[in-house]
Amino acid sequence: LLKTATVDADLLDEIRAVADAVARGVISGDYRGGMRPFIDYWSGNGSWDMMPEARKAQFAELAVYVAHHFYSLIEEPTPLQAYRRISVPTLILCGNRSPRPSRAITRLLTDTLPRARHRTLRGAGHMSPLTHPGDVNPLVLEHLLSNSKAGPPFATAAPGSQRKWTPSDRFGKQRR
């Protein structure tokens, strides 16, 4: 979107720099070296260094996919105006600490999608679903419920009777 929209060229350059770093890592076989700037860009400087070795290995395995996704997103030819035809309720969330290109894209989409609603999460960055689930989840739930014709897709349980979600749930592990 940044390529086809009228925005500051430095926003696209910023994303291209991260994409190029990942691609250089993949081409040279240094997948960890390629993923370091990617993780630090989206999660904050020093995030890679604080990450456990096992997690670094997991991200290194994704380097080829990340490089391909960057290329696909940057080279996507669909013009911004084509998104005007998407007329579904859309919730667009963005942390006020997200990188500038992300913030610009969320505003472009909000201004273009006819039924978009934008919410800014204070103190959150790009990874807000993981870092700020207490802020994100209620907004997503409210959006789903307010746009559902049939009402909630689940039975309402008594307060406190539902198991609390934990970060390990996102990896498919169940607590006992």
C-alpha cells in the first residue's frame, strides 16, 4: 500500500531497509542475522538479544518465509482505491508505538475501507496482541459481537467459570 499510495517515500524506504536486511540474511545463510533487525524493528531495539536461544532458532526457521512475505507485500500491485470495494465491518488496531509505516497503513486503510473503524492503543507497539492482550481482546470481542447478526457464538458462562487464557495457549498447549 505504501508503494501505491501518496505518502512519504521514507516510510516505504524504512520498510524496505528491514526487508533488505532479512533478504541479505537469507541469501548469505545467516538466518539469525537476518531476523535480528526484523525482531528489533517490530518489537523494539534489543528485543532479539533478550530472546531465549530456542526462540531465536524458531524465528531463524521463518526467515525465508519472512523474506518472501516482505517481497510480496512491497511488490503488491493492488492500488489503495481498490480497497474501497471491501464493504465489511473492519476493526483496525494500531499501537501508538508501532513503527511509522504501520501507523500510516492503518490510517490509509481506515480512510479507504467504507466500514472501517480505527482504534489506537496507547503505549502499545506492533505486537500489541501479544504485549497488550488486555487492551486488544475486549476491542476484538466488542467488534465481533456488534457485527454479529446471530449474537455471541458461544454460551454465556457464569462469571469466573471460564478458564483464563494464557500465552502458552497460542502455541496449542493446554493447561491441566
